[in-house]
Amino acid sequence: MSVVSDDEPRIAPLSSQVQSIQYRASQNSRATLNIQTMLRSAWGRLSLWHQKRASRRALRDLTDDELLDIGVTRAEARKEAGKSFFWD
């Protein structure tokens, strides 16, 4: 038994052109998702680099007494502060 009565007009199947548009739309959403993922990854990496840079600058500005408190020599602090922001 069908919910649609026999005198109701039938819905025509989607044309191949409409199906093609639907396929392209799903492809575009995948591409958009990939771009979003890449941008999130890049933003996370830049954020991490910025944190490292800020930490190394703070370490560079510590006094000898503050460095002694954390168990780091002035030479070690200078070496760490001299690293580029993207090095571990």
C-alpha cells in the first residue's frame, strides 16, 4: 500500500545535470573542509611559534638571580633565546 494516491502526479527523476551539480557541490564542500583544516593547522603552528618566541624573550630578560631560581645559567638562557622562533 502506497502513501501517495494513484491520482497524484509522479515526481520526475532528477536530470543528470542536476545530479552533476549536486556532485560538484559535495566536492566543493570537501575542498572547503580541506582548506579549513589546513588553515587551522597553520594557525595552530603560528600560535605555537609565537608562544615560543615570547617565552624565549622572557627568558632573555630574566635577571641572574631569577635564572638561578629556575636552575638555568646565563649562557644556557642566551643560547635558548638565540634560537629561531620555529625551532624546538
